[in-house]
Amino acid sequence: MSTVSVTSPSAANTAVSTTGTLTTPLKDVVQDLPLPAIGEPVIEVQNLTKRYGRNIVHQHLNLEIRRGEIVTLVGGSGSGKTTLVRQILGLEQPTSGTIKMFGEDIATIGAEQARLMRTRTGMLFQQGALFSSLTVFDNIAQPVRELGKVPPDLLRDIVMLKLEMVGLPCKHASKMPAALSGGMIKRVGLARAIVLEPELLFLDEPTAGLDPRSSDEVVDLISTLHRALGLTVVLVTHDLDAMVALSTRVAVLAERRVLVAAPVEEAASVDHPFIREYFLGMRGRRALQALPPERRAKLPPAALASAAVGCKPG
Ligand SMILES: Nc1ncnc2c1ncn2[C@@H]1O[C@H](COP(=O)(O)OP(=O)(O)OP(=O)(O)O)[C@@H](O)[C@H]1O
Ligand SMILES: [Mg+2]
């Protein structure tokens, strides 16, 4: 049986045996690794405007995301988070402005280059993560099959390794999506998103609809994959705990643009009504308590007011 290599950090390779299975849980292998170094810009959105008829979703929006970052897009429902991701992926056309991915203007690249770029990115969609008529195996294999003919043994190794990387036993490979729990569906969606070992991963609401324990497990998994594969991650979420746990920076969408893109503690310090409500409301303050002490010390005083449930002053 052929060896399946995991690209990037050597630590990920050490966890892969010659039979294409993980000998040690990936989480244990990567937990002492430093976070991926922040590198060159991989996404540059400049002066972006997007309108649907009279509805202006983005206006003069700017955002830069660098290699190795986990940038979380937050904003109210309808603020344009999914629309922004869809434009970056080339699934929607901007009304005006430019979007560069890996240094290339996505509006001017040819079909072959666009196809290559797609193989360098993975996506977990907000809606309909899996094809309901395909098994778990076939769902994960689908992006590989799209590339062309792959020997069955190699395909099996690739899919089984990805299943293990997301913490699912191989016995689930033959199941249909309807037989899976919500947390398992997200894991399979993640396995499919990383099957081509992308450099750039887009995750739209990866913890939505999960119970707190499954949410924590998915957050852990994203953190592990980020370290193991040296990924750049664009995360869209309403889950404040996930945002605090994972983000190297938070990009706040409001007023049709990115108000601020900065580490959580800096973003929370910006004086703006949406930011006050989002970060300094009770849910926000509770989530911010999970920051390490040296970062909590940089929060505005209002963020440190008690966030305990039912806690009354006095
Ligand atoms: N294909 C479309 N045609 C027309 N309007 C659209 C389309 N897609 C999105 N919109 C509009 O664009 C705006 C932004 O939608 P989007 O789905 O990006 O918001 P969001 O921030 O992802 O919201 P949520 O947090 O609820 O997922 C909304 O007003 C939505 O109605
Ligand atoms: Mg959305």
C-alpha cells in the first residue's frame, strides 16, 4: 500500500505510518508545535463594492489576510460575510474593486489557473455540507475524483487518512450522511475540505447547530489542522467562544465594510456601537474571559465587568 504524505510541517508526517494511517492522534503530535508563522498576503481585497439591485452589501471594503493566520469574519446576520467569502472564491462577481488570491487578480486569471487555485483552497459551506446521496467515502473523495483518474488504492488511502485526521473511525466511511450526527457531518465536511491538502481553508459557520461539546471538539480540530498543515483559515462564525479560541485576528463587518481587522482584544477596544454590543455585551464578555491573562489585560475596562449569569451588581 502506498504512503500518503501530509504536506508542510514534518511533524504531521511523523504521525503517518507507511500504511497511510495515523499512529498517534494528530492533536497529540501537534500540541507542542508553535503556531504557523505569519507570512505574505494570500488574500487581498481592495476597494470592493457588491450590490444586489438596490441592496449595497459591501462598499469600499478592504481586507488583507496573510499566510498562517486564522481570520474570523464577524458581523450581524446579513452583513455580507458569506457574500464576501463567495466573491473571494470566485462564486460571485464583485460589482467593483479587486480581489487577489495568492498574489493573482482572480478576475483576470485564465480557466486553468482558476482550476489550480481551487485545488489550493478548501471550503466548508454554511448550508448543505454534504451530498445526501453519496456515502461518507464518496463525499470526501469527490474533490480528488474531479481532478482526474486516481488509482483506487491511493484514493482509499487519501480518504481514510483524512477521516482519521478529523477524528472519525474508518468504519463510518460507508455510511450515508443521514446516519450521522451533526458533529460528525461537520467533521466529514472538514475532511472533504482538506482532502486536497489546501493552503487556504474557508469555514462558514463550522460550529452552527452543534451542542457545546461537539462545538468544542470542532474548535479543537480546526486548531489542530491549522498547526498540522500550516493552514491559513478564513472563519465565519457567530460563535463567540470559537472566535476567541481560534482567531489570530478578527475582521468586523459593519456599515458595508471591514470596521477593524485586529487581534480580538484590539478589535474589542474600538469605539463603535456594533463593537460595543457584540464584544462588550454579556455573551461577549463571557467569551473574552477565555483569553490568556496578558491579552485580557489589553481589553477595555467595560469588557472586564462581571459576565457571570444572573450576577447583579451590589
Ligand atoms: N444571491 C443573492 N441575491 C440577492 N441578494 C443576496 C444574494 N446573496 C446574498 N444576498 C443579500 O446580501 C446580504 C448579505 O448576505 P450574506 O448571506 O452574505 O450575509 P451573512 O453576513 O453571511 O449573514 P448570516 O450571518 O445570516 O449568514 C443580505 O442582504 C442578502 O439578502
Ligand atoms: Mg452567512
